[in-house]
Amino acid sequence: MRYAIVSDIHANLEALRAVLKDIKAQRVDKIICLGDIVGYYADPNSCTKLCRNSGFICIRGNHDDAAIELCDIDDFNPIAQTALLWTAKKLKQEHKDWLRELPEQLVIDEQFLAVHGAPWDPYAYIFSSGGALQAFSCMRSNYPSITLCFFGHTHQRALYTSEESAITEVAEGTRYTLSDRGLFLINPGSVGQSRDGRPGASYIIYNTKEQEIEFRHVPYNIELTQRKVAAAELPMMLAERLSLGY
């Protein structure tokens, strides 16, 4: 089985289209989305519709929740709040209803766990080995048969592996073969707003037969997304950071 794992699309239609074109060339069996389909950028309806029509298996992220009033926006920074208020006004009711029905997390085909933030909290961030250790502990307690978890939320590619209490973070390379020992916690990075210091869109191909993870990076028309931000009168910092990959 070949899975494409995407996350944090954030209503960036140009990035999503580019990633879908790349995914099509990879001949995947299923596409899994780790949440935050909307928020930040100017195409929430088109991105939600494209995810639905393309048969994505999706969970909700914190921006999705805020846009449909499942959580308060007070914990978001002022720029994110401005974008969320705009998104809530623009997002069609049919797409809000669809987002509302999505789960917070899923076990996919008894193969792996899909979460937005962390296994214990969909809004928690995992930025370090300490967070990974907590995630592995949660997996052992609540998902004893699952050894692999994909997470998003940080917009940064990451791969952590653990045997017992020893945590290793893999920071280099684009391909990684999973061993048959220990647990694995992997972030594909962001489709819509990279924070890896590299402009463009990121996602993962997971090949279960080969037990191989491939991090993929896809360029897209950043300038068009930036022009849409300006036309929508969204905060220009959202446009500027796309050119920096942060």
C-alpha cells in the first residue's frame, strides 16, 4: 500500500494543486490529510471542495475547528485570528458541515495513527524529543498495536524513533526505512505554509511494502498565492513568509 500523507493545507490552493499533481505521478492508493485544511490563505472553499472530491481521508485541525466555531480563537495569535474571522465569513455552510463531521484522529487500516497535534491532545505541539517521548508513552498506553504515528500542526518536517525510552531525531535525508523495532513519530511538514526554511510545499509518501518514508518537496506558484492574500486584504505577513519558507 502506498499512502500520501499531507497536512496543514491552510486554504493555499496553488500549493494543494501542485501537491496533488505530484501525488498523481506517485501512484498512491490513499491520501491522508492531518488537518488544517482552512485558515490563513484565501481559498478555503476551493481547498475544502478539492479535498472532498479527491477522496482524502481527513481529520480536523485547530484552524478547522476555529473556523467552524468548535473552539475559541483567543488562543490564536492576532494574525491567525484575523484570517480565521475572514475564513468563517467566506466558508460555505456545506463545507463547514463537512469539516464538522471529521474526526480528531484516526487509526488508518490498522497501519498507523493519524493526529493533528499530538496523540494526547489535537492542539498540542511536538517540537522536541521531550514531546516525542510523551507521544510514544501515549501510543503505548492507548494504541499498543500501533508503532507509527503521523502528526502535523508544527509545519516542520520531523522524524522521531524510539526503542524503549531512547529517543532519536532524524534530521537529514529524504528517505528513511522503518525498522521492525520501536515506535515512529513523523511529521510531513506543511502543504500550504512551510516553516522548514525552504519555500514550497511538503508531504510524505509512505510505502508499507518497503516500510519506506519519502519526504517530498514540491514548488508552486507562490506569487499567485501572495496576490490572493493582498486581494482578500488578509495580513500581508502571511504572504511574505511564503517566500522565506517560515
